[in-house]
Amino acid sequence: MANGYKLVSTAGDQSIDVKPGVTLVVGRAVNSDVPIYDPTISRQHAQLTAEDGGLRVRDMGSSNGTFLNGGRVSDALAVPNDVVTFGKVAFYVREHAKVAAQPKEAPGGFAVPKPAGATIVRQLPVRESGGAIQSPLKRLSGAATTLPPEAVEAAAPEPAAARSAKKLELLLEISKQLSRQLEVDKLLESVVDFTFQVMDVDRCSILLCESAGGELVPRISKSRLGEGFASARHVPQSIARKAVSERVAILTDNAAEDERFKGKSILLQSVRSAMGAPLMASDGGVLGLIYVDNLTATHAFNDEDLEFLIAFSGVASVAMENSQLSDRIRREALVLSNFQRYFSPDLAKQIADHGEEMKLDMGAKREVVIMFTDIRGFTSMSEKMAPDDVAHLLREYFTEMVEIVFRNGGTLDKFIGDAIMALWGAPLSMEDDADKAMAAAIEMQRALAGLNQHWEASGKPAIQIGIGINFGEVFAGNIGSEQRLEYTVLGDAVNTASRLCSKAAKGEIMISEPFYRRLKRPPKVEAREPIPLKGKSKPVANYLATY
């Protein structure tokens, strides 16, 4: 007797069952055996008959033609995996799988009684990652694979004990290959590819829990049936929620008839057989879900398939955790290296560790210490030097000065030509920020004397700097455009610090009265003439610090 066949549309929205001994008429007419409401379909477009060796397709004089694998035909025999197109509506040819007898009880006694009018749904509890690695695996003799030859040999049908041992070897080989993949997205793609290699499934999808509420977010989905079927949105929510919430692996033999899973997605997508297993984290949490289904046959999976999916999901979970850890370490290293360009190593580590809490992007008003340093007479000096010599001198100067800022707990805000802008109190503040800034200014002036001796000994000119320091309220945060952001501070206190620096002579450190009042260990100071500033009603009181 001829086998039955099924045509499954590439769009995933329609399927046609063709039983042996029955001829069906495909057409746009309402009274057609298989109505397809598309303008490229004739009222009576083609006939379908299941025969020995294939599905007979006869065109009935349609306007837009009937095609087999892209070639127009009037009478042809289609075989499984061929593509038959009526007008512009394409279908994959699938052979109905034979229905296998199912055991009344799954291993471990987790059988679910068959409700009236429904199939059996078996649930096997899932342990944490890798917990089911010794389960027997699915028969693999007919599966296409790209695994190493020694692993492929494990797929041959053998006595149960030998087959189980070799399938364990195959699972370990998969584990080894997955462990080499450190990028999360590529790892997920590898997991899906391996699923197709070792299991007879039409679709495979992975969803991850990426929110605090445990909501499943689709990450990757592939289908043997074409791109029209490859969408994680097709994963039945009723199955996904049960698997994740109860932390169980699920097998349904006939999803459309199963009273436990009556979601619309199951009916719309014509899901026949399906399995789902949660991806368990080492701490008992759920990383996500791996889901597979078969759209063309009921009873497509058995208990060995379910146990394999559990074992495979455990291996995949371990690989995912390792991949996510590696990815997090790489990101933290990048963040830390970026922060270390502007912050002292200790401060950079604190920011990297608590970046989410600090919300640098949001910005906030803060009370900070602002320091400006500037080389006196640099423009005229640089005109007498070669550009390479100027760059080398500045590099040595900046390296020494920034190291002093970092050593005293400060933040490098920016270089402005030959000037340096540094901060204390942002993004993190300390009780002794003012004293650290004062110590840094004095250390800078003393360190410059040593640099000048080095430069003069090599025939380079000596330089002198002026320093201005102020304390006040500013807006601090990441500021800039969508293309480039930098952490900085804005406000009147910044302008005042800059003006103090411009008034400081060679070798001088000028400080404002608000900054002087913040010092717990102030140096000896000399009061200077108040400085009138644009926009201020009163001149700004200031002091000259001695060292």
C-alpha cells in the first residue's frame, strides 16, 4: 500500500495531508478539496495523489502553472524534500512517519495518565547543568553529522549497553567542541547545529531568560523546512512556561490533541510532536529553554529522545555559563582599561565593580575639587623646537603629572593643549579629597624640578607651570554626542579654577577660599588680591600656597 504524504507550505501557515488511495484537488474555489486563497492559484489548479514511490502532481490547466523544484510540470512524481509550487505558493513534500507504539510509563515512573482525547505527555525532572549526562541518547544511525569520524561511529545501532557507552562518548565530544566556543551568540548557533545533527527535528529554538522577571527572549531559531519556519515566536508559550516554571523537560506526542497544551501557537503552527528542556544554571536558576518540534508527524520522539535532550541541555548549559563568564570578563577588562585612562587604578576598579550603581551616563550635581595646570610660555618655546621634540617633551611631562594625580586619588578629566584638568570627588568622593588635591599640586611642582634637570642635561629647555585649584558644585556625568561621550564636569566652579590657573605665575599654586576652607591640613598660604571675574558681583578671594 502506498505511503501517505504531507505538503507543508514554506510560509508555515498551511499543510496538506494526502492519504493513500485519495485524489485531492488544489484550487482557489471554495469547494476545492484543498482551498488556497491566493490570486496566482486557479479555481481548479492541480491534483494530488499518493502513489508508490512518491506524490503524483498533475496540473489541471492552471494559468500560472505548477512547478516541481523550480521547473514547470504537467504531470510529475514528487518525493520527500522536493518543493512543489502552485502559482507562487510553495510547499515542501514530507512523508508521513509511521506511528510507533509508546510505553505506558516513562523511565523513572514519571508517566502522565492519558486524558480523554489526548496523547501522553511525559515529564522528566531536570537536574542542574550536566546532571543527566549519563542518560542513554537517541539512535543516531540516520542523522547527518559533521562530528569527527570516531564520534560518528557511536551512532551505529548496537546492543543497549554498547550503544549507551558510545553515545556518551558522542555527548562528551559535543561537550568538548562546545567548550571551545567562547562567544555566546556563536555558541548558541553551535548548540542548534548539533541538535539538527543528532536528532530528527524540523525546528530548534533557544530562548534565554534575559530579564529579572524571567521572561523568555528568543535568541536563535533554525528550521529544516526553510526560513519561513525559522522563528522562535513559533515556540508554544504553554510548553515553554511549563518547562521553565516547573524546571521539567517535556515531551508531547501529539501537541494538537493534547489537552494540557491548547495554546493558539500550537494550532496555528501545526505542531505535531514537540520537546522542551530548560537550560539549568549551576546555581539552580534557569538560563533559558531549548525547544524542538516536528511539524509533519505525531509520535516523532520517544523517551530516549527526551533523555538525550535533557543530557544535551545540561552540556549546553555548562558551555553557556562558561561563555557568559568569559564574555563578562572580557567586557569588564575593556571597561577597566578604559577607566584606567582617566582614573587611578583603585578608583577604576571601584567604578568597574559598581558601574551599574554609579550611573555615570545619568549625571548628577556633585561637590568636587577642580585643578588646572598650565605650562607658562609654552607657545613661544614650542616654536623654537622640532615637532617631534615637542611631542616627546609633552609625553614625558604628562606621564609624570598624570601619575601624580592618580597616586593622590584624582581623576584625569582631559588634556587641553599643554594644560591638564583633574578632579577629586567625582565620580567617587572621599573625606580628604581636598587634601589629596593639595598634596598632588605640591608634588607636581617638586617633580617638575627633577624633570627640568633631566631635560637640561639633554639639551632641552626647562619648563614652568602654574596651578589653580577650586572647590564647588558642578554637574558631573558622561557628556557629548551619540558618537562620543566623555566623563567631565560643567559649571561655574570649573571656570573659576581655570581663571585661578591663568593668574598663577611660574611655579605658583593659587587656591580659592572655598577650597582652602575644605582643607584639613592646609599648607602655609599668603592671601592675594581678590580676582574680579566676569559674571560675578564680587571679586574672588584667593591664596598663594607655599611648599
